[in-house]
Amino acid sequence: MKKRSYEHTKIQRQGKERDQYTCQICGSNERSEGHHIFDYVYGGAADKENIVTLCHDCHNKVHKGLIDLLKF
């Protein structure tokens, strides 16, 4: 995967700050990561409104299809 720009990384950080670095699924604040609600590679905006904070475990579950954010 191509390295994301500084601006993109900044937007992810802003989303995590908004969510207080807390996973929006389980409430953990361990290993918080920014996740695109609408996938960036498929045209999802690099915008903080398209970012949700997830812990590493929930983020992996989303990517494996075990959690559907649009139904959550």
C-alpha cells in the first residue's frame, strides 16, 4: 500500500482526537487506530467525518468482516 500523505495522517489523528482515542465499538483506549467508514481505496473521503476510532482488535475484526460498522 502506498504511504499516505501528511494531510491524510493529520485527518486520521483529528478523528481519533474527536473520539478521545476511544474505540467506538468496545470503549477501549488501548492501541487506537483511525478507520475509514467508507474505504479510502474505494473513494471514501480523507475527511475526519469519514474516520472512526477503533482499537486494534476491533479494527482487525472490521477488516475480517466480523463487525459491520454500517450495521453497528
